[in-house]
Amino acid sequence: MPSVLELTLILLASGVAGVVIFRYFGLPPILGYLAIGVLIGPNALGLASDSATVKYLAEFGVVFLMFSIGLEFNLHKLRSMRNIVFGLGGSQVILTMVLAVPASLLMNWIYPISWQAAIALGGALAMSSTAIVTKLISDRAELETEHGRNVVGILLFQDLAVVFLLILLPSLGKNPKDLFVALTAASIKITVALTLIFFIGQSLMSRWFRLVAKLRSQELFMLNLLLIVLGMAGLTEHFGLSLALGAFLAGMLISETPYRHQVEEDVKPFRDVLLGLFFITIGMLLDFSVIREQWMLVVALLIGPLIFKFGLIALLSKAFGSSTGISIRTGLCLAQAGEFGFVLLTQIDGLDLIDPTLSQAVLAAMLLSMFCAPFLVEYSDRIAMRFSSNEWLLQSLALTRVAAKSVRNENHVIICGFGRSGQSLARMLDQEKIPYIALDLDPDRVKEAAAAGDNVVYGDASRENYLVAAGLSRAKTVVITYADTAASLRVLRQVEHLRPGMTVLVRTKDDADIAKLQAAGATEVVPELIEGSLMIASHVLLIMGVPMRKVVRRITTAREERYSLLRGYFRGASDDDFGSNESWRLHSITLLPNSQAVGKTLSDLHLENEGVSVQAVRRKGRNADYSKLALAPDLLLQANDILVISGNPEAIDLAEAKLL
């Protein structure tokens, strides 16, 4: 039996190895965690045991994940989703349990199952994996899509239903009066808990965070955050609800405060590490001996519930007004088993409601279905297109709307994401009469902004067809305003595939992922923290009496050093006193027929040895217009070509002499 330190090291080392291997093959990291859990678990190599300590730590992974999701869903949004949560979610849980009774009759020839056991298994079957699904659709930037809202709404009701199921299962063998009393007590607990949280907690949360922030202690802010998250989770657990539900409600309350973005950044390290640990512990539960001995039963319990659950959720989504394509996507996202299903299955075992062998087969099938979840989500779009007769039409209409907005645009800007940054950029472009089209996945935001006259349409910028419809081939530049690096990388890959060398500007929160984004094709990456620090510095210099012209020069120099596109300026007669001899400048040189550079390639000139770089080469065409050539080492220079070079004045003079 390994010590706590040894067990921790085993989990960390195996987790790193699993993520590296699965990332290398382009597979979701969640599968890496699950596979490593199976490999090192007590039923395989036996390197680690699923001890109570590990399980409890792993549960906090789900807690912090639900807290992060709660930050994205404020109270107004939850109220607007009440039909999805209580209507669609409630119908899914209730119908799954009701239909489980006749379905269990089909298994009586293998294992006798009572109606009480059928209801209990139906409750476990009704659960889907909150941790896996929300992580997957969050990584795909689909939380705000229609099927994303359906998924989150159903998952929320499933979390609420867990408390009823945990009380219902022990009461199945009792008389109806005891069952009624137990469920009434559960309803009272839920009502009291939600009342305390929403009506009292909401007013206290903003005041408390404002008080903590005034003390200007990062350590205190972090401790307060952990106290709020874990305290709210503990409060809901005390009332008989799940830890994850309490964390979600805490996130919703904090989302109403001005400190939401800071909180979101602070909680990320805890969430990602503990969530990985949770998936490893789930993988540890799989026993290969059960699969080997009962493989036919396991396969039946895997395929049957997957198809049944997918079909039921898809039909219910359709009944609640979703299109066929959205319904298929919702069903595929929620077809797998969930972590709370394991909790219910453990209680079913303790009550001796089903045969232990059948219980192990159900457990194995549930785990295998969770392995299927990333693939079902990944290919949900293709499956929806394949089996939905009107999905192509709906997609075509959406693409037509995008194309109609951009068809008259030439040399326009494509804005990916219409949040605060995207909207600020759009207003400035409007003032300068520069055409643009914005793509965003929040239907409410798109509806309101479009009604106000903004040129924004609903569309996923990470998909090839939407970029084509937005006029990527005619666009001057693409601006990605997402705060999430993973979402930005998906767009960059599509842009680089469709139009290599396209000018792409990417917004990011800090400079941690600059190299990764530039390697993916970003022309320039603008970190908010650096720009914020430059603005603060400029204000401080002005307050301290530094002349405006000198402040502008300082900020310009700082930006030139940071951003290559802003590096340099064309010197004019009035710029003699603007900068020193060290200022980085731009200079245009026209090659004469007898210039030494004519007939040579850029690589032959070795201009980098002179301390300058070539920014552009322009050449006169048949219609006497100059066009910009693609820079390449083997580009052969001709007479009358115009070279735009950058460097300090001394280096530019030396380079010009060398060229001419």
C-alpha cells in the first residue's frame, strides 16, 4: 500500500504521461486521464488504490468545474432557462425512470429484477456526466449555443434530482406513507437552501467581496474565494443536495459581482488539477475481469442505454421546440452515464436491490460509455448533418445570412467574437467607415446587437464554411477577440488552412500563450495586461509633468519593441525632434535598372547582417498599379521594385547603399 506522498506522485506522473500521449495523437485529454486510471488502478497494474482520500479530493474537481460554469450563468440567464431546466430536464429524468421498469422486464431472462430495482437503475441511468460534458462543450466554445444550453439545463436538473433519488432509493421497500414523508422533507430542504442562497446570499455576496477587495491582499482574496466555493458546497451538502450544485450556485452569485473575471482566473489551477484527478479515479473503477467474463452483457448494457438515452433526449428536445439537428446534438452529448450514477449504483448495492454480478456489469458499461462521450461530442455535428434532413437547409440559411452581410464587403475586417473587445473595435471601425462583419455564438447578444444596427451574425468562426461565407478570401484582416486560447487556436488553424499568410490579430489576457498563438499563424498577439500597463504608465507620466509628446514617444517605443506590425514609422520633415538616432523607422527604396540588388534574391542580399528587415516588396503590374508580393527568400528582385525596409537610421543608410 503506497503512502500518501507516493500515491500523489504516482497520480501526478501518470496524469502528465497520459495527457502528453493523448495530446500527441490529437485525442481529448479526458480520455488520457480515464485510460491512466484504468491502467494504474487496483484492477490492472495496482500502482494506486481508489482510497477514500483520493475520491474526496477528486470530488473537488467537479466542485470547481461547476463553480466555473456557474460564473458563466448569471441569475437572469438561469431564469430565462427555467423551461429547459425544469421542463426538459425534469421530463428526461422522470421518463427515464418510468420507462426503465418495462425495459427491465426484457432482462428478467438473464437476471431477475424487481420493479424497485428497475426504478433504482433508471435513476442511475438518467444521470449524465456533468464533469465530462461541460468540459468538452466548454472547450468547443458551445456553452452559449442552443444545444449547449439544453445540455447545461438538463445537467442542472439531474444534479437537483440526485437528492430526491438518494432519499427515494432507501424508501422503495417502505410503505407509501414513509416515501411521501421522505420526499416532502427533501422538497422543504431544497426550498430553504435555494431561498437562503438567492434572496440572502445575492445581497451579501457583493458587499462581502467589496470589503475583501478594499483590503488589497491577494492572499486574503484567494482564501475568501476558497471559503465561498467550499462553504457553499458544504451548505448544500448539509441540506442534502450535492456539492457540485452548491459550487454552481456560488459561481452564479459571484457572476453578479465586478470580480467575476479575477475569480475565474484564480480558480483555474485548482479546477484543472483536481478535475484530472477525478477522471483518474473514475478510470480506476473499471474491472477487466468483468468485461472478459460477462462481455455480452456488458456490450448490451453499453449499447442499449446509449441508444435509449440518446433517443429519449433527442425526442424530448424536439418536443420542447428544438430543431432536429439541435435535438440530435443534445442527445449525443448526454447519452453517456454520469458520475452521480456511480453514487446511486453504490447505494443500490448497499440495499441489495440487484445481483452483485449484474451490478459490476452495469458499472463496467457505465464507464465504457464515459469513454465514448468525447467521441460522441466530437462527431455530433457530422452525425446531425447525416441524419437530419433539414439540418443542411438550416445550416445553409445560417450561412446565407452570413454571406448576405458580407457579400458587398471588400478589404473588410472579420471579427471573431462580439464581446466587449469585439464591440469596441466595431465602433471604431464604424467611425472610420471601415467595413466589418462579426461572428458570435451567443444568440441573445447577436439578436440585440443586430437590432441596434451592428453588422454581427450568428456563426462559429472555428468552422471553415462560416469563414468562407464571411468573405475570408476578400477580407483584409481577421481579428480574434476570444479570451480562451484554445478557441483562438481553432480559428487560427482554419484561417491558416483557407488563406495562408492572412493577417490575423489575436487578443489574449496575458503573454503566456504568445508563442503558441504565433506558431499557429497569428500575425500579432495583443495581451490585455501589457496594454493596460502602458495606459497606466502614460497617465502616470502625464500626472508627473512629462510633456505629452515625450509620453507619446515613450509609449510608441514600447509598442514598437513589443509589436512587429507597429515597429517603425516613415520619417517626415516635422519628425526631426520626435526620436533619437536609435528610433526604429521605415524606409521605401525604389530599385533602379543599374542597382546592385536587381537580379538577386532576398536571401542573396543578407540584409539582416546590416540590422534591417524587409517589410514588403511591391512591383508594378500590367495596369501600372503596384501590388504587394509574398515575401520569400528566393524572391528575385527586378528593376523598379519598391522595397520597404525597417531599422534604425544608420542601418537603413548602410542597407540603401548596399542595394543601390
